[in-house]
Amino acid sequence: MNFLRGVMGGPSAGPQPSGADTIQKLCDRVASSTLLDDRRDAVRALKALSKKYRLEVGIQAMEHLVHVLQTDRSDSEIIGYALDTLYNVISNDLEEEEQEENSPKQGDDLGSQFTEIFIKQPENVTLLLTLVEEFDFHVRWPGVKLLTSLLKQQGPQVQQIILVSPMGVSRLMDLLADSREVIRNDGVLLLQQLTKSNAAIQKIVAFENAFERLLDIVTEEGNSDGGIVVEDCLLLLQNLLKNNNSNQNFFKEGSYIQRMKPWFEVGDDNCGWSAQKVTNLHLMLQLVRVLVSPTNPPGATTSCQKAMFHCGLLQQLCTILMATGVPADILTETINTVSEVIRGCQMNQDYFASVNAPSNPPRPAIVVLLMSMVNERQPFVLRCAVLYCFQCFLYKNHKGQGEIVSTLLPSTIDATGSSVSAGQLLCGGLFSTDSLSNWCAAVALAHALQENAALKEQLLRVQLATSIGNPPVSLLQQCTNILSQGSKVQTRVGLLMLLCTWLSNCSIAVTHFLHNPANVPFLTGQIAENLGEEEQLVQGLCALLLGISIYYNDNSLENYRKEKLKQLIEKRIGRENFVEKLGFISKHELYSRAAQKPQPGFSSPEHMMFDHEFTKLVKELEGVISKAIYKSSEEDKKEEEVKKTLEQHDNIVTHYKKVIREQDQELEELKQQVSTLKSQNEQLQVTVTQQVSQIQQHKDQYNLLKVQLGKDTQHHNSHGDTLQMNGIQLEEVSKLREELEDWRNRHEQLQGQLKEKDAVIENLKSLQVEMGTEQSSQLSSSRGMEHSAELQKELELLRTQIQLQAAEISKLQTENQKLQATNTAIDPALGASGAVASRSSEKEGRLLQELGELQSEVKALSEEKASLQQQLDSSSSTVAILQDEKSKLQQEVAEAKKEQDDLLVLLADQDQKLSALRSKLKDLGMPVEDEDDIESGDQADEDEDGDEEEQD
């Protein structure tokens, strides 16, 4: 007990032992005691000494503490003491009153060394992961803190151990679901350290539903009004999303962007923002920028930009942008965020152009922002943000560029002066006394001309009234006038960047620039002088401008042709000196800084010299201008000829590509048509085969019925037969009339189809003549002819089959006529039947006459059919007509089948009627076989009738 009192600071009877001795004794007790209570007391004592005697406890007790973690898992109290002791030894988060002057550096070294000793055995980290799974607060919380400290000291090594540990990351993700806020909040801090600069762990954490849990925590804590926990969650979200395209895509596809919109719903009363709210909102804006950063893949950035527009996030940001009472740093970051949300996205750029500030009268947000940019009283960072926003608005936005330039043209300037346009603000800033305004306005105007040759020509029309009574001068002339007046370096650099952007790839602007006789001498004088280091940048830009005037010169001015300008450079400057001065630009430190990222990032206004897009132009033109200076006139001529040849070649290639593309489409259509015709041809062949077999069956049935009818008609001559046959003939006449009307209608339809086919043939012939001039069309034509030849053979086979069917139809018609003649031959034999036979003679004559007329009409229709068939034969030379002919053949086969069916029905009816007549005769007791018997029977009947009359 005396020993423990000495350790715990109580009174001691004997001399006080030293700290190292006490720690050694405690360690021995932890290692040798068999009672759990003794070991627990010893570990508690080590914990009390671990802050003051950090080095001694770490050296002597670490191994024993790890052994306690391994063996005494059942006692949560001793495990908690051991974890707290290890945390005190490894962690550098000591209280300020316990730190001495040199202790921070020593603490850093101690923490890193002890961490390295601890993780030398990877099992120790795995042991910690299993302890963190324990639900007991006294075990889980110190375990989380110890693991966080290890990650702070030796992050990559501990990350690798956790990554290879089974379910290591998943165990730590469970901390976010802990109902105890202390453990949950420290779990967020642990995951912050775990996910730093490790893409593999970031992906695992993201797919373990981290986004959902973190956004829920932010919502529960009150979004931007929340406390430090919201800040920690936002920092963890940044770790997961920054420079991780996979997680960004997962975040977008999981519809988590929509959940960010409530973060930016600030009220109308924006006074009294707390420091924590400003920090939270700042991190939220940075998180939005992570998703739409220009360094991300273009496709991923575009999809996030569209999602932000559709969910209303962009609209919410623009509301903050135009709100009053927003802190300056939040407003600046909001402008930067809106800039990257609209950069290169036409839909978002169009929306931003329609945003108006809540003023009276309403003004476009672009105009309000430009007012801040050219106002020298505004903060420097805010002016830089507005410039970046304007650049992003014009990036790949030809429509927006045209709208800005149009505000400068004479036809669109508001003469009443009731409103200020963007163009007027840019011109005002371009010629103000503030050099920063000059530079910003020049860069903004240069972005309005970026990669837009048409607007460069339009801007040449802009006229400025410099003073009352003097004639207006062009904008180009005014820029050169200010340049020659020896203004500040920043102003001249801005104007030179504008002129270089304006003249590049625009020969007309070069001609206008060279038309002023003072420009070339000014540039050569600037380049030739030996000026100080500050002026070297201006000399380099002057050399670039003069080089652009040579490279894009179309030799329209005799005094300033390419060759004369090169001679002037060689005489007054020297080619080597010119190239050296040109190289001053890319060697400048500010040039390298501006080339890194699109956003202007300058520490002070004096460092604003270069624009990111202009650095790309310098990189593109520096080499070609250096080569152009050394080229002779002959080489220039050859180069121009090569350029013209290449342009002509490109035009020819483009033309042929277009022709080939069209022919490929036509060829595909023809292939589809041929395949369709083939399938239809196969179907028609199957149909024709079936119909031929049916016709053969009908023919056999007809022959059988004809034989039976020939036998039966020889034995029927009675009055009842005559009346029945007359009834049959009347039905035949009506059917023949209906068939005649059908034939006439089909004839008219065939005539119309023939006209349509003739028109299609003429169109195809003209198409073949047009396509015959191209080589590729010959290939497609030859292929089409091959297909048409095959289809022609198939057409001939179909014609042959139709001709056979027509011959059979004519045979059937002839046999029908013979049958009718047989019926008419029966009538005279029945003339002796008395008064009834004489009354029916007139009807029989009319029937015979009508039958003759019908036969003549059928014959005429057959002739018309033959002539129509000849016309169809003449129109079968093309592939397209084959489909129409097949449809006609199908119709003809159907008609033939219908006609055969009608004949069969007619013959069947005649057979039934003859059978009925024969049965009636038998019922009357008259013999059917002998005609004489029939006549005598008839005479007897007449005698009986006469006797009855006499009796009456």
C-alpha cells in the first residue's frame, strides 16, 4: 500500500522512489501478478503516470500493456486502462499547460517512434480492430482514439495493415451507426484519418454506405447551422470524393447530389452568421466544387453539372449569389462554385444568363458581377472570383460570347443610357485609371473572343468616342494608343494579351492592326531596347504580337508583307534576339503559375499578369512563330501552296466521305429491299406451288364432273328438265355478270398499278444515272444488277406458271361454252312438249343471246388481260418493279382460284339439279333410259289431260 501511495502521490513513510523505478515495479507487477485486481491496479497506476513520464512508460510498459490486451479480454476495466495508457504514450495531443517550449517537437518524435514500435507487429493493429467491435463504452471509445492516433502518426503503414485485415474497414464503418454520439463523432474523425490519400480504402468506405450515413448525420445536426460534427462529416466527404472518379460517379448515381440542395437554403435574415456556420457553408461549397472541378474527366463533370441544374442546386446557389448580408468570404466562394457549375455546360450557362439581381429595375447578374470586378474598392479575392465566373460563363459558349460582343456593336447600344451593358462595363474597365481593372477587363474581353473568328471580325466595327469634338476611333486603335502611352506594366500586359488573342487566326484583324503605320515601329522599338527585368515580360508579349502579325498575315498590305516584316526584324532586332525575347514569356514564374489551373490564384494584385487560356495560346504559337521568322520567301510560298493543297485535299476528302456515307446508306437500303424481296419471293413460290396443286385437284374434279354430266344430259328431255335448266342458266348469267364486273374492276386497278410502276421505273432510272458517276456507286449498282438478274429468273418462272394457269382457265372456259351449247341443244328436242315449251322459247332465245354477249365480253377481257401482261413484261427490267409484279401475280392466282371455285360450285349445282330431275322422273313412273318411252309417256299424259277436259 505504501508503494501505491507513492505512485498516486499520497504520503509515504519511506524515501520516495524515482519515476523510472516506480514504473519498473508497476510493469513487473503487471507481468507477474496472478490476481486480476493487482494487475488492474498496476495498469491504472501506469495510466496515471503515462502523461508525466511518457517516455519511461512507453519504453518499459508497452509490451506488458499489449499482453494485457491479449490475455485479459474478459475484464473491460483493465482493457480500458491499458488502451488509455497506450493512447497517452502514442498521442501528441497533450494539454498546453503540460507542454514545455521544446516539447511539441519532442512529442512528435516520441509519438511517431512509439507508433512504429507498436505497428511493427501487425497483429497489434488487428487486435485493436477486434476491440473496437466491443460494444462496451470503456473499451470501444479508447480503442477508437488509439487507432486514430496511430493513423495520425504512421498513416500509410496503418492503412495498409487495416486494408489487408479481413473486414477491417467494415468494422470501423459500424462506428457511424453507434447510438452514443461521442463514439460516433470520434468514429468520423477516425475515418477521416483512414481515408486520407488512399483510393482503395475510399472506395470501400463509399460502398459501405458511407454517403448515406454521413448525409443523415449532417441533416440530423441541422445542415449548415450544425456544429463541429457537421464540419467533420464534410471533411470526411471531401476525402471520399476528391480526386476519386469512382466515388464521384457513385455519389451522382446514388442521387446524393439532390440531398445537397437543403444545405444552401439560407433565410432572408442573413445577419449574425456564426463562425461555425461560415465554416460549414464554406466546406459545403467546396464539396460542390469537388464534383464539378475542371480537373475531373469532362464526362463526369458534365453529368454532375446537369444533375445540379435539374435538382435546383444551381438555382439555390444563384439565390445566395444575389442575396444581401452574405459574408464576403462565403460570397466569394459561392461565385467560384457557380463558376465551375456552369463552366462548359450550355444548359447551365443559359440559365445563369437569365438570372437577374433583385434590384429596381432588375439587372442581369452578369452585369452586377462585372460592376464589382471593375470597382477598385471591392476586395481583391472577390474581383478575382468574378473574373473567373465570367470566364467560365464564356467557356465554350459561342452564344454567350455573341451576346457580350453584341452589347458593344453600334446597332445594339442603348442610346438613352438608361441601363449599363456588359460591353460598356468592360470598355470602362479597359480604359480606367486602375491597372487591375484594365487587366481584368482585357482578359474578360479576350475570353469573349476565344476561338471565335466571326466575333473577332465583328469587334473591329466597335467605335469609341474618346473626347468631345474628336472623331470616334476603333476599339483596336484605342487599345494600341493606350499601349503606346507607357502606362503601368499590368495594364500593358493585359492589353497585349487582348491584342494577341484578337489577332490570332484572324487575318482581317491583322490587316487592321498593320494599317496603322505607328504600330509596327512601336513594337520593334519595344523589342529592340535593353530594358529592366520588369519590362522583359512586355518585350516578350510585343514579340509575340509582332510574330502573330507575320504568321497570320495575308499579304494584303504591300508595305507590311510577310517578307518585309521579317527583313525589318532582321535589321532592327535580329532573329536570334527576337526569338530570345519571345522566350521570356514561357520562362516567367507567373506564367508557370497561371498555366496550372483555370482559376486565377494570385496572392496579390501585382502578381496578376497571365491568364490560363492565354498560356495555352502562347504554347501553341511560340514554336510556329519561331519557325516562321527563319523561313525564306520561297519557303513561305511553298508553305502557302501546301496549305492550299491541303485545304483542297481536305475539301475533296470531306466531299467523298459525304458521298461514300450517302452511298453506304443507299446500299444498306437496297440490301434491305433485296432481302425483303427475297423473302416475299419465297413466300410467293410456296403460295404458287400450293395453288398449282389445288388447280390440278380442281381440274381432276372438273373432268370427273364433266364425264358424269355428259352421260346424264343424254337422258333428260322433259318439260320439268327444261324449266330446271332454264333456272340454272339464269343463275349462270347472274354469276357471269358479277364475274364481268370483277374483271372490269381488276382491269382498272391493274391500269393504275401499271402507271405507278412506270413512274417508279423512271425514278429508278434517273437515280441510276446520278449514281453512275461515282466509283463506289458502280460497285453497289453491279451488286444490285446481280440481285436483279437472279430475281428476273424467278420472275420468268412465275410468268410461265401464270401462262399455264391462263391456258387452263381458257380450257375451262371452252368446256363451259361446250356445256352451254349442250344445254341449248337439249331445248329443240323439248319443243314438242306443247304450249309450255312454246312459252319458254322466247326466254331461251334471250338467254342464248345474253350468253353470247357474256362470252364476247369475256373474250375481250381476256385480250385486255393479255395486253396488260405484255406491258408488265416490258416493265420488269428493274429490281424495284419485281415487288409490284409479284403482288400482281398473287392477285391473278387468287382470281384464278376464285374462278375455279365458282366453276366447281356451278358444276356441283348442275349435278345436284340433274339428280333431282332424274329422281322426280322416276317418281312419276317414267323411264329415264329410253327417250322414245319418255315421249310416249308424255303423249299418254296429254291424252289423259284431253279426256279430263271433255268430261268437264
